[in-house]
Amino acid sequence: MALEVALRHRFGRSGGDGFALDAAFAAPTPGVTALFGPSGCGKSTVLAAVAGLLRPWKGRVALDGVAMLDTARGVFVPPERRRCGVVFQDARLFPHLSVGSNLRFGLRRAPRGADGPGFGAVVALLGVGHLLGRRPAGLSGGEKQRVALGRALLSRPRLLLMDEPLAALDAARRAEVLPFLARLRDAAGLPILYVTHALDEVDALADSLVLLEAGRVVAEGSVEALSVRTDLPAFSARRDAGGLLHCAVLEHDAARGLTRLGFPGGALVTPLRPEPAGARLRLRVRARDVAVATEPPRGLSVHNVLPAELSGVAPVPGAQHEAFLRLAVGPSALLARVTRDAVARLGLRPGMAVWALVKSVAFDHGPEAAAGDARTTGEAAPISPPVRGGAAGASDPVVSAVGTAG
């Protein structure tokens, strides 16, 4: 089951200047697939073609085998019959209608007999019950987007399309809306195509990712796999480059102000988190927050000392004196960003056994982190059972650092 997209289109003269789109990918359904890349790379153009708002020169768009567009066969299903719920950057609510009436407009557009959540369920899901009598002019930007999401969901779509729905919001409003988007993703069970150039939104929401550059697909796959690809400057050149871990909350130690998280391959200690034991989340471990040691370190303030295998050394784009180390912690992958001097001085090479050192305070989760680079993000998808023995010294004082790379 998949959303299949193959598009060719050009804006401007056919033989000269103008933006050209030549992109093809398959997105698994259900699930959230993020179209990611810089402004102007073609993300919104792809979304418009899937919605039927743009008729490309050539292409095919099919959802679970049913074609909505196939230029070779002369198929073009009109936008109103594609059953795509679209949410734009601006909420596009009807200003003369109340929130309740805006939501019911979506319900009126739903095909007769189509399955989907009812009005009350959507209102509860998005937390807009107290807003039903208000007009859009009296809403914050985040509230408007939640209403727009509800209206799209009540139209009972087969596919949700979101075109940078948080781009027009400030950091605080983005942090407010992200949890509702995650809730909607989990409750709706629909395929979602999500356009963004914000990595924290990808971390929080996406199951798979399509990386676009200048109208072409550069890479596609799971978010976890692409996040540690050092050959993709769209990720590796960022200051927040790093690996993603699917984690489960194992236990809290309120007296010490710590939480222990399990992931496939080990465990991590973080500052005390609000999620209950057993909760699932996805956590970004930034490469610049990871150091390595070639011998078991002692006498450190660092809680997290993870046995790992060095599986690769790669250059850092734009930083000739630095290198990425790819680390295998069981089945999980992390990156460490170190100096080339450290690589030479410690003789670091693929196949070596090393220890990855990660400070607990690297995983802050206060309002600033949530609204900014979102180093930790909720994820309700199931993860493999954690191997609890993987974090040597994770909850004990450790005692003189030997051979630390940084």
C-alpha cells in the first residue's frame, strides 16, 4: 500500500529558463511522509499536483493502486473528487463563520457514508471545544491552524496534505500545535503528505522522508536512516545533525531529577521528563553532543557511556578540520562530530570498539528546546524492546577519562 508519485513539469519556457520538476517517489500508507528541502526546491509544487491544483505536463499519482492522475492514460480526477484534505500555511478559515460552523463546513463536504471521526471526536482531539462560538479574527495563529486541521479531517479524506502548516507561526505557537499534529497523526490512521523545511517537525511527525533539491528527489527512506547519512548536506551540514532513537521511558528517579530511557541497543539518562513510564518518544542525539573514548572512561560527570562500534569516518561539509564518526550502538546508529586531529591522534578507524559519551543535559526539553530545535520529540509508533544492558555506567558515578575524542 503506497502513495505513488511521478511528476514532470516546467514553469516558464519549455526550452529555457524556469523551474523544472522531475520527481518520483513512493510513500508507504498509512503514515506520515515528509517532503523536506530548502525553499524553492519543489515541495509545494508536488503537493499541488497531488491535490489536483496543478496539472503537470506528465505524471502519475495513485493512492493504494487507484490513479488520480495518469497522463499516459488521460486520467485526471478533479480536485473535488480526489478526497484530499488540504491544510495550507494560512488557515484559510471563513471569517464570517464561527469556529463551529467552519468545522461543520468540512463535515458537509464529506462523501455520504464515508468513515471518519465525528464532530465531537475531532473537537476533543484538537482541543477546540472552548473556541466553537468564536470567529477566526479572535483566534491565535495556533488556534486557527488547529481549526483548519479539524475542518480538513471532518471532510473524511483518503489523504491529508499539509503545506508547511506551521511556517507562519512563531516558535511558541509552533510548539503549541506540534503535539496536536502528532495526536491527529496517531488517531486518524490516514496517509499524510507533509511539506516542511523544519527538521524538528520531521523529527516529531514523520515516518518516512523524501528529500528534494532543485526539483529532484535526492534521497528517500525512513527518517532514522536518512538522519545519519553524512553524504546528504541537507542533514549533515546542519548544526543539529545527528541520529534519531526510538525510546521508551523505563523509569523516573525524582530524587535525583533523572529519567532513564531505553532504546534498541542501550539506555540513556536524561533530566527528569514529564512522560509516564512506558511512554514512547523519539529523541535526536546531536552529533556535536557526542564524544568518543577508545578505552572505558572513568571519573566523568557524564551519565551516558555507551559501548559502540565505529562503523565509518566521513568529512563534515564546510568544515575541513572536522569529521563525522558513525557509531553502531547495537542496531541503532549515532553520529559524533569531532576534530580531524582527534581522528589521527586516537587512530580512529572503522571496526574499532569505542565508547560514546553523551551528556544528560544535552536532552533538555523545556519550552526553548521544544520551540527551537526540538531536540526531543514525541513519537507514538512502536519501537523494539530496549536492551537494558547497553549503557555502561548510565546510572552510577564513573571515576579518569582516557582517550576522549572531541
